[in-house]
Amino acid sequence: MLLRGDMDGLPVAEQTGLEYASENGNMHACGHDLHTAGLVGAAKLLSARRDELQGNVIFMFQPGEEGPGGAKPMLDEGLLEAAGEKPVAAYAIHVAPGVPGVFNYWTTTAMAGANKLSVTFHGKGGHGSQPHTAQDPVPALLEFGTALQVMVTRRFNVFDPVVLSISQLSAGNAVNVIPDSARLGASVRTLSRETTEAFPVAVKQLADGIAAAHGVRAHVDWEVLYPVTINDQDEAAFTAETLSATFGESRVVEYANPLMGSEDFSFVLENVPGCFVFLQCSPPDVDPETADWNHSPNVLFDDAVLGDQAAALAQLAFDRLASH
């Protein structure tokens, strides 16, 4: 078995006003301090019943989930073979604002893949008063930015959505100089392996066509940062059954749709069948409907859920080993 808990914070100046609020400009704005503490609790619970365990448990204390991605280096270093054989299943619990104590799970796709797109148009610079003597890459870039948004809605199924956010634009430094190149950077979220592979192909076709029309050249860089997080259907069913038996059916709710955020537990799930679960934990005096979300400087997590989080991880490991 493998149980994962990530531990990093974010460069966010905390504004919660709590007496123990961070003062160093960094904050556990995604609740990873609870993840680490919960995994320690699970380790203690399972160690206390070590003689009853029908197998081994790997406790994956993972740095770098917020970037640049700590799961893949751990896998590359042999984590899955740490106990002498590959785990039969893997589980992780992530906290989030919401009704305290409610577990959420997905039957298949849980979270989007995160991808980085960079497109550069190369031309020939010149004087701003004589554009006909240059090969201006800026009009090509501007046209491409608009066409890229349209392409998302025309080339990709609305039921396998793509979320594209153009977040960077750069060209020349002087207003009277036509630059040699112009660049666009974007964040792209995808919900399937097929779309993750097809998107850069479509982007290159579009960029090359627009570049040719403007007499310039296009260069496309595509980087998959985190794959799509996909739960195994059998492990998701086992997780829901185990948590329902432990905490009651009313506290276990299936999410209807995946989230467009990303998670590098996806690297583990590409190698081991498993399930990624959310645990809601807003404080009792916070309205779950209006609670600040993860990564906000005002987000609040109630660590009263830690006992249940530890118990959930331990129970999943204990029962899964017994079933295997």
C-alpha cells in the first residue's frame, strides 16, 4: 500500500488574523500541513497494529506538490520499490473548505492536467515608421491570441473541456522599433490524456498557418507539468465503501465533475491504481458556501478533522491489504 501526504506551503502572505498565523511571507494556504500531520497519524495508528497488517505500507511524505512537482522525482528514485514490491493501491487525502468532515471522491477523472504553452513568432525587426520593410511578428501574435481562444471551442469537445488562460505577452522594448520576435505564454488545463496529446498538435497547425499568412515563422513549446489525475474505478468504489462504513454514508459524497486545478499525485496514479479524496474542513463559524478557497491568504482549515483524516488513511490501507 502507498499513502501520500504533501507538505509544502505557498509564497502567500497570510491574512487570517490567527494567533499562530505565519509571519515569514509564506503560508500553508492549501492545507498541506494537515496532510503531513494526518499521514503521521495514520502511521501511528498502523504501527500500533503492525502485527495485524497483511502487507507493507509506504508512507510518502512528499515535498514540491505546488511546484516544480515532487512526486515524479520520488518515483524516479525508486519510491514504489521501497518495500520490496510495487504497491497494489495508493491513496491520498487533500483538505478543502466546505462542510466539516465530509469526504468527496471521484469515480474516474478527479483533477485536470496542468500544461504550459509558449508560442513565439519570429520575423525581422525594423523602424516603426516603415513596417513594409520589416517582417512584423506582433500582428501575427495578436491574431493568434484571438484565434487560439476560438480554436478551443471549435476543435475540442465541450464534454472534454480545455481551460486556456493567456497570461503572458511580450514583444519589443521601444515604441518606434518593430521587434524581431513576439511571444505568448499560456496555462492550459486538460481533462484527458487524449486532449493533452492533441492540443499541441492543433496549436502548431494554427500558429504555422497564421505565421505563413504574415510572412513570419512560429515556434511552439508545449510542456506537460502534471498529468490528469484519474482515479481507478475499482479503487474509488472501495474507497467510498470503506469510508461510508467507517464514518457513515452521509459523510461520503461523490463529486459530479472534476476540478480544473491540478495535482501531482497524478504521477502516482499513472503507475498504481488508487483514489484521490477531498476532505472538507471549514471551521464551524465559517459559512461553507462563502468560505475562501485554497491558495487564498484568508483561507481557514479546521484541524479538528485530523483524527478522521488519519483514521481514514489507516483504515483504507488496513482493509485494502486484507482484501488483497
